[in-house]
Amino acid sequence: MNGSLPRRRVLRAVAAVTAAGLLGLAAACGAGSTGEASDELVYWSMWKAGEPQAKVLESAIGSFTEETGVKVKVEWKGRDVAKQLAPTLNTRNVPADLVDSADRFVKSTFFATGQGLDLSPVYDLEIPGESGKKVGDVIAAKYREYATTEGRAWLVPYEVLAEQIWYDGGTLQDVAAAPPKTWDDFVSLLAARKAARGDGPLALDADIADYSAFWTYHAVLRDLGPGAFGAAATDTTGAKFDDPAFVAAVQKIEKLVKDGYFVKGYDGSKYPAVQQKWAAGGADFLLLGTFAPSETKPSAKEGFQYRSFPFPAGARGEQTQEISLIGFAIPARARNAEAAKKFIAYFMNRERLSKIATEADNITPRTDVEAPAMLADVKKTLDTARTHPALDGVKMDHTDWYTKVFQPANTELITGKVSAAEFVAKLKSTSVDFWKLNG
């Protein structure tokens, strides 16, 4: 046998190299983001079949196919959709062209890894049926800025979430007339309601670490301002936890626990027992996201009037509003990216997007879509207050620190197992250890 390969094997090798090169080029260009038309796309969604948002999207998918001829194969994957897709993103066989998920999952899965398309061009697309309006024209600027990092748009949002303190406006008419604006006003209200009820007025399912985190984070936010929590979380020396203002903010939460302002049984609850109890009239106030009304409606007492107010102002005297977003992303190697972009622009049409409010009881990023009546208080705040990422973006950008360092310690604080001083000391030491290993 001589040193040369048989001609057929050479041709096969050349063909393989050529094919690989073409595949690499397609991947680099976004494989479908090159302007080529497509008559199909695969869409993976965070919703389960039958959920309100899924029904809204399914309706839009049907009319989209009817009007454009583009077939959409949708798979209702549930909340872990980004995790399911992540292992495939750097392969030649990315199974989805379009994904929707919560901002933190999109940013960490697509933007942080470089595996998502820059969606800036989508904001420049005209919305079908809206006489020349572009996607970027109808989404409030603050939401577009939120979803853009280093000049790259990594999300096109269609739903806005925000945390506020919820109550029954029919029962607490005095609160509806004049919601507490300062921490001192809030604590005075809690004292009065505890005396009237004979039990703590604050509802909390403490087995959900996120829900417990809302209390401590908001206290820090109000006293130190947006960005302070994130700065402490990423301080490799732990020095920022020594700030007396940080400790003082945490002591407010410690006092809520010690003074019995959380309803009995909150520390041993099994979600959603306590929030259902609240909706039935068993507690007065619930700090939770804009999903609270839709989640608790089945348990709500007759005539329950959903009202809310922002977490009260602290030492800084301001009430900023934290937000998070749910929206669309496109994998960098999507085969049918152009069709995916086309669907996003189609769905952002006012008539179609408004169903997220009217049928799914949530707030949209379009300022011209009225919020559901039960979320009117939140919408009013969003339209007027300064907004910032939920939990200072820590949950989104530093997930491991948030889940492995902050949440366990905070659950101990909120359930009365440790004092504020012990909590802060533990947070400092475990953060220093964490960053030594992960810095």
C-alpha cells in the first residue's frame, strides 16, 4: 500500500471538511439570522400547557401561522426551559429557534455564555398591524435598557413582574386611603393590626427562600439604596457587611420577627399554605410579586379587593421599585432565527400582547396596555418610580452566591434562629470563603 489515500476517500474527506466549514459559518452568522426566509420554527416555552400565558401565546401562534404561513412547533417545557436548552447551545443541533423565560435565566444562559443572538435588530422591526410602529417604539425605554448589556439586547420582554405588599382593600379601607410610606408608619400599622387580630398580620411561606429574601433585601435597599446589596454580595473582602447601615437595615427584619409580626406558623409552613390563609382573611399583608393575585384568587374570600403598596421608605426616604422581566430570546445557532424574530414582532402587537393583561392577569411592557384592575397600584408605581433589577441583579448575575450563601443564612434570620448580628457575621464569613473558591 502506497502513501497516498484512495481517490474516493480523499473526496469524502474534502466534502466533510467543506461541510464542517459551512456549518461553522452558519453557526457564526446565527444559522437562520442571515436574512433567509423560513417557513417553520421551533419554540420552547417556560409555560406549561393550559397556563394562562400559554393559552395567550397559543392563540397568537395560531393566527401567526394563518397569516404568514410559518409553522410553529411549540413545546411547553415549564420553568426549567433554559436549563434544558443550555447543554445544546454550543452544538450544531440546537433544538429550539425561539425561547421564552425569566430574565435571570436568559441572561445567564444566553448572554453570559455568548450563546444568544443580539436582539437589537428585533427592536427595529415593524409590528404587523400597527401602521409603521416598531417594537422599540412600544416597549418602555426603561425595560429595553434593563434588557440590554454592553450594547447587546439579550431579551425582548412581554411581561413585567414587581414585588409589593398586598392587602385586601375592602377590609383595610384606611390603608387603601393612605398606605404607609415610611418604615415607622408601617411598623405602627403592624402593631395596630396585631392588636386587633391577636396574631401577626404579615403572611409568609418561609419555606420558599425567595419569599423570605424579599424582606431582608428590601430593608437593605431602602436604607442603602439600589446597588448596595449587589456591592456587598460581590465584595471579596466582606468589608461592606460591616457597614453600620447594613446591620441596622437587617435589624429591622429581626425586630419584625421578635415582635411577632409574622403570622403564627409561617416558620413551619408548607407553601402555599400561608398565602392561601392570607387570601382567605387569615393575615393582612403579603410581600410578593405581581403573580400574587392570580395565584391566590382560588383561595380568596368573597369580595377580596387586591390592593398593594411599595415597600416603605427607609433612611433614604425613597421608594424605588424593583422589577424583573419575562420575554423572548433566540439561540445564536438557531436554524430559523429570522422566523423567530418575525414572531416576536408579531406578538408585540397591542391587540395580541394585551391578552397578557386581560387573560393572564399580568402587566406588559407596553405603556398603552392597561394593567388588570388588581394590579393597578403596581402599574401606577411602575409608571412613576425609578426602577431597578430585582435583588440588585444578584440573583441573575451571581446565582450561586445568592442560593448557596445568602438564602440559607437569610432563612435562619427570618425564622428567628439567628440574630441580625449573627446573620451579618455569617454572611460575611461565608461570602469571603465563597469568593476565595469562585473569584
